[in-house]
Amino acid sequence: MMGAVRVAYTLEQCWHRVPGGTGVAALRIAEALGPHNDVRLIGVAGRHRHLPPDPWVPPIPVAHLPIAAPWLYETWLRAGWPKVERATGPVDIAHATTLIPCPTNGKLIVTLHDLAWLHEPKHFTRHGVRVFTRSLRHIRAKADLVLCCSQATMDDCVRAGIDADRLRLVPLGVETARADDAEVARVRAAHSLPDEYLLFVGTVEPRKNLRGLVAAMAQLPDPLPLVVAGADGWGDSGVDAHTPGVQFIGFVPGDDLAGLYAGASVFCYPSEREG
């Protein structure tokens, strides 16, 4: 009988100022794989003095490499060091859960949510574009498999030179819990929400196109207020707490999301590009 497959699973983004959607996806997948005895996930991150904030604490053990942020990604990409095995011991697979591939002696699997910077580099910092571009070169050269969350991302990967036979379409999962009236009322009170509202959920940054959404709302004769749920990213989104008709509520814990969505009259998804 074969033993469990040992997987080094990168979770450095949990310590980022804004872990974002890649952090949520990585943690939810780790939770889902927990009951499977044929896979053993070992989290991998750089050196950190403390755990990440509560919503981002990994549900699996994390082995720490000797390099701290922000140097970990740089040494991975420029020197191919340190390999994940330095922290985890021997593994069968290393799964890079973000665009930054990790050095390994095992098979390398990378999850790519999008290649948006190739289309709109102005939506990202210059440093970010340089790091992403260098990462893509490594993925093209070294990844055994690339997991894409959408057909659009797969198509971008093919155009970027990644062999189609190394690509797999693995759509993101969805939360199935539904909020009842009591839960909606609890969340409305907790976040001081109006009775009716439009809703945007996501990191607040230029490519999310909140500016365009507010401009569209201005064309309506009697628009509902817009509730913006999400942490501040980088850059000028064109909308802030002084924008009329907009209420920012910041990062919302996962336990409140079902009630937040259920209480909205309309969910708005104005992003100019996603995966």
C-alpha cells in the first residue's frame, strides 16, 4: 500500500498585507484536502516572528524557510534558493499556490489565477510587473503542471508560451452556505448597512474599476448606496470614503460574507480584468 503523497504547499501570501483572493483560495483548498489521508500537505513560508492575522492562519502545519519577506521571492527567482525541502524535508510535489514558483527537487505544480499584468501593466506596480514577468519565465521552463481557474487564464497561458499539455482547468470552488433572514439582519447590524444596497467585494485597487461603477450609478435617477467590502490594495481606485453614495466597510470576515451577499439588492462585478 502506497503512503500519502507529500506536498509542499506555499502559503507565504498569508503574511502579505493583503493576502487577497489567492490567499482565500489556498486556505480553502487546504481545508478541503485535510480529511484526505492519501495527501499530506505541509505549508511552506518564509521566516516570520508571528502568525498572520486570524482570518489568514493556515489550517495545516507550516514549515519555515530561513529567508524573511521581502527577500524570499527574490532569492527564489534569482538564485533558485532555498528549496522547499530545506524546511519540509523530502516531498513528492511542490505546489506554488501563487504566481511565484518555489524551487524544489520534486515535481512542481503552479496555480495561476490570471495573467492580467500582461494585458494591463498599468494596473500593477512596476516592481510587481518585473517579478511577475520573471516568475512566468520560470513557470514556462520548470513547471510540470499549471492549474488554471478559468478558460480565459488557460488561453492566456498558451499565448504566453506554456505548453497546452501542461495546463489543467480547475475551476474555483464555491461556498454553499445560504444565509437566512436572521443572519442577514445580524450582518446588517454588525456593519451598519442600509436596508437596500449595491455590493462590491474585493481588494480596492485600480483594476477593480470602482470608478466606472460609480460613474454608471450616477446615470441612474435614484441609485441605491454602494457598499464596498474589501481591504485597500495599491494605487488610486478613484473612489474613497468621501465619494457620495459609497460606504466602505473594509475587510469582512468569512463568517459574515453569506449574510452580506444575501442582503444585497444587486452584486456588482465591474473589474476590467480577472482570471
